[in-house]
Amino acid sequence: MGIWLGLDVGGKRTGIAESDELGLIAFPVETVLTENLLKHLKSRYLPDNIRGIIIGEPKRLDGSETHGTLFAKKIQKELKELWPSMKITWIDERFTSKIAAHAAHISGAKARVRRNKSILDAASACIILDSFLTQKNLK
């Protein structure tokens, strides 16, 4: 079977989320520097244990690309070179950072946690992956 990976790629950091083996639930895992992402993924995961990678696609409200889209496309290209047969899917990531920050706020997290971008990046990756899993499981 294997897990699904969710990535919230940014210019500095990338949030990482994983699914359970059944592909039902997403969990925030960690945040790594984007420049170290491929080396980190290669050392932590075996491609045979991953069903696919879901990357958040940065878009403006009108659907056009953002500055962050360049980083995400670069990572997607590098992932295809690293693991050519890996299924990579894009999911619209508009508002995921705001949703993650709002969820931290309403859960009662302290202000320092809500301002910690590393935690929010991993939470955003989890939201991206959860969106994909929900769509996949509704079909």
C-alpha cells in the first residue's frame, strides 16, 4: 500500500504531511528548509512506500500564478527526476496558511505557537493532503 505525502512548498521552508496506510487521515509531520527538501525526502522515504505526492499549488484569487508557484514547480521537477515513476498531484493551496493559523487560534494554541511558521507550514501541508484524500475518498 504505502502512504501519501503532502507538501506545502515555500521559498524558505516546506511543510510535510503524511497519510495513514489506508489513505484516510492526514498528519502534519515536520518542516524542512526547501533547499534541503529532496535530500531529506530521499533519506527518510523509500519510493516503494509512497503512493503519491500531493503538492500545494500556489495561486492568486484570480487563479494566476504567484511567486511561490516557481518554487513548487521547481520541486515538482526535481521530484520527477529523483523518482520518475512517482505520481505527483497538484492541489489548490489558496487559504491553507490562513486556515492553519485560524485552527491554531481556535484550538487555544499560545500566540508563540500561532506565530511559528514551521508549525503552520506543516499544518498547511496537512490541509493540502487532507483536501486530496477527501476528494479521492468521495469518488
